[in-house]
Amino acid sequence: MGKHIHLFRRGRIYYWRRRIPGFSTEIDTIQLSLRTEVHPEACIISRQLTSESDRMFDDLTRNLISPDDMRRWLSHVITEELARIRRV
């Protein structure tokens, strides 16, 4: 399995963190708890979040959504993916 560049662990819990591209010198990141201690679950969720964030960055740079809107949507994605994984 390849390395997941946006996935990291703090203590026993996995997190996803990604820098928000922008035009200013200010560095802004989105960091979210994946709410899991299980590495395979974290990898699945991390890939989904990376895919979703790639799709949202264009809207973000055109000011169609805010970083807070993006953060809320990605938190929703985490909840849905955890529920889907645990149902299976």
C-alpha cells in the first residue's frame, strides 16, 4: 500500500490534514479527525477526503464556498464513510 500524504496519527487517532491553496502568503490548512484508530479505515476515509477536497478547491479559489463550508462538508464525508465502512 502506498503512502497517504494527508494522513497522520496523533496518539491513537488518525487525522487528515491538507493545505488550502490560495493566492496570499497566509498558509491555511484543514485538519480533521478521522475518528478511528484502525489504519485501513483511516486510509479509505483519507482517500475519499482527498478526492472530495480536490473537487472543492476550484470552488474555493473562485470564492463560491468558504473554508468553513468545505470543512463542514468534509466532516460530513467522514461521518458517512465511517457509517458505510462499519455497515459492511
